[in-house]
Amino acid sequence: MAIPQAEPGADLTPFNRAMITAGIMLAATMQTLDTTIATIALPHMQGAFSVNLEQITWVLTSYIVAAAIMMPPTGWLAARFGRKRLYLVSVGGFTVASALCGTAGSLTAMVVYRSLQGLFGASLIPLSQATLLDCYPRERHGPAMAIWGMGIMGGPILGPTLGGWLTQNYTWRWVFYMNVPVGVLAALMIAVFVTETGRNRTLSFDVFGFAVLSVGIAALQVLLDRGQIKDWFGSREIIIESIVAAIAFYAFAVQTFMAEHPFIRPNLFADRNFSVALLFRLCNGMILFGSAALLPPFLQELLNYPVLTAGLLLAPRGIGALVAMTIVGQLIRRIEPRFLITIGFLITAYALFWMAHFSLYVPTWEIFASGVVQGFGLGFVNVPLATIAFSTLAAERRTEAAGVYNLLRAVGSSAGISIVTTLLDRNIQINHAIIGAAVTPFDPLLRGGVAAKLWNLGTARGLTLLNAEVTRQATMIGYLDDFKLMMILAIAVAPFAIFFGPIHRRREPLNEPAA
């Protein structure tokens, strides 16, 4: 007869569970906040370091690449050294690296410190998800993932708002300094309340698998980040990075299925719910970060909103997400997660349809309202997706699975940003050519009235002003095309929720015999 085994977290008091939740979510939110909080401060850093636009983007790239590389080994590190030890090292290292970023006096130093931030912070998201799942009984995983989703989605959404406020009222360095007190508090709470997990000192590490996966991820991330700058496959650099990424991923696939102890065990993907969830995680990351990359320049450069106002107009997405995750955390007990996921993507698609019909004179309330709806839709997806992804996985596989699950989000975010920025740039050029070709001296709009005086084709000033207006209109159409593309993606992926399998809805006793 099997020995009764208590479910993880069954012996926690409500107070300890609350303190663990608060501590790990402080750390997770701090890490996700740094994925976007620096974007709005980049122009100020560019001036401080006296570098061009291409060089300053390495402040973002270095962080993303380092975090993506170190996310997959989270499961092995936690099993080998203990989850609590890994947590404390990650939080401590991230906090110190944040302080160093604030003191950086050159771009080289900033890139090194941002890389350290990414290396230490990579484990915080998978660890927070696995720890929360272990802290709560299975029937409360929905509300637990709602709490987790608030921190994971709230950070990137609110990052530009907070970054704009700090940059305008203080200096861009406080974008990084603010992590220090948060990191210290999170480390103290984890040290006091989180219990250590078991350690497997004999656990082997697939060095070759990790090496080729790291090379593949790094090459792919750099390719996606620099593709637009280097004109994609018109550049030798991009071609080389593509070849390196393809060879590395092929070698990793072979190693995964042929090695006795692979870096990521392939039977992890035999779980249907987890594998389908990876597709949704990838698309969700593309939509979330693609729109996050478009909105700040859209508001500041095209609609001429001040930096702080632009940041505040991005906050409604966070408000909508928080409301949705609060609601869906309760609904998930009564409604199948796959239905909630479908509804969430359709709500997101409606918000993007709304945004695809903006004009250059769009009222502020429409920007606010569409942001609330988009955040609500994305929030409606995140909780049931995280719940169903881990619903049929064994508890001991959660940390490893969380690393892979969140890696797909990182890849999706980079791909989303790369795709929308590339299409924006190209569509602006195409639209400019089409609109410019339609402008002739015989156009009735240019032959009388204010327009004839302002855009006088016979003067250099008139031609310059007319070209600026054509560029403005072409840019607006480019943004609308990107919003429409993300709307199509949201609609296209929603039906795939039918491929999710059922999850067990019965309330399991805490002393259920082990299988």
C-alpha cells in the first residue's frame, strides 16, 4: 500500500503563506518591472553616455539575452542547491546589480551590469510560480495564479509609467536604485518564511545541452533585436546569427532526445496541457510586449504627449489586468480554463480592433478606455493559462516546467517587439510613397485656402511642411497596421484552446495517497 503523502504547502499557516506570497511576489515584480521600466529612460541614458540609438539599445538587449539564457537551468539549480538558496542568491545578486546600474558611468559598464541583472533575475519568475503552486493546495491554484499573474503582468505594464515619473522628477538612475530597498525587503521575507526544499547532490548536468541552448537563445535574441537596425537578411551579421541559431537549436534537439540525462527532459512535452500552453504563452508575450513597445513612441512622438502623461496613459492596461485577474481567479473554479482563455484573447482582439481605428486626433478617453479593455483581456488569459499549464504535471516537475514556460514568454516578447517595429518602419516608407505619389499641384486641396498657403509647393518651406504632414499620416497608418496585425494574431490563436485536455476538478484531500 502506498504511503500517504501530504500535498506541498499543507502544513503552512495562513500567516506564513501570506508572507511567502508577499516576499516572492515582491521579487518577481521587481524583475518583470525592469523589462520595461528602462525603455522610457533610454533617451536620457543616450545623452548621458553620448552614444547613438543603435548602441543604447544594448541596455535592453543585454538584459533580455542574459535572462533568456539563465531561465532554462532554473529547475536543475533549484534541485541541486535548493530552491531557497537559489532564491536568496538570485534576489541578492539582482539587487546588487541594480545598484551598480545606477552608478554606471559608461555604456560598457551599463551593459555589463544589465547582463548581471539578467543572469541573477532569470530564476525569479520560474521560482515564484513553482513556489506559489507548492504553497497552495491544488483547488486553490487558480487564485494563486491570479496573484502571480498580477505581479508578472503588472510589472511590464506599469514599468513605463513608473519609469517616466522617476526620470522626470529625479533622474534615470533612480529607475535602478528603486530596486535596492525592494530587493532587501524581499530577501529578508524569503529568508525568514520560505522553507528549503530537498537537494539532489547526485543530479547530473548536461553541459553540452545547456551550452548549445544558450548559444541558440543568444543568437536568436540578438538577431531579433538587431534585425531591423541591420536590414535583416540584407546584412551578413544577421545571416551568420541565423545560421548559428539554427545549428545550435538542432544540436540541442538531438542532444535532448539522445542523451541519457538531457538538460530538459523530453517527456515534459508529453503533457498535452503544458505543450499547448507554450503556444499560448508565446503568442501572449508577442501581443503584450509588442503593444508595449508601440505605445510609448506612438503617444510621445506622434501624438506629442509629455513623457509623464504618456506613462500615465499606459497605466490603464495594468488596471484592467488587475481587475480581470481578480475576477478570473474566482471564475476558474466554476468555468473551464480553456473557455476563459478563449474569451480573454477575443477581448484582447476587440481592444486591438478599437486601437486599429485610432486617428491623429484620437481623444484621450479612448486611449484610456482601450487600454483598460486590452489589459482586461490579457489579464483574463494569464491566470487560466498558468493554471492549466501545470494542472496535470507532477509537483516535482514544476520548477523545470516553469523555466521552459517563462522562456517562451521571453522569446515571444522579443519576437513581438521585433516584428512590430520592423513592420512599422517598412509600412511608414510604403505609406509615405503612396501618399506622396497622390500629392500633385492639381490637387484641389492645395490650390486654395489655408492649405495652399501652408503647403505652398512653390517654396522650400511649403514643401518641407507638406513632407512632414505626409510622414505624420504615413506613420499613423503604420501604427494602425501593427495594431491590426496583433488583433489578427489574437483571433487566430483563440480557437486552439480546444486542444487543451481536461483538468481534475475534484477537491483532493491533503493526505491523498501518492500514485
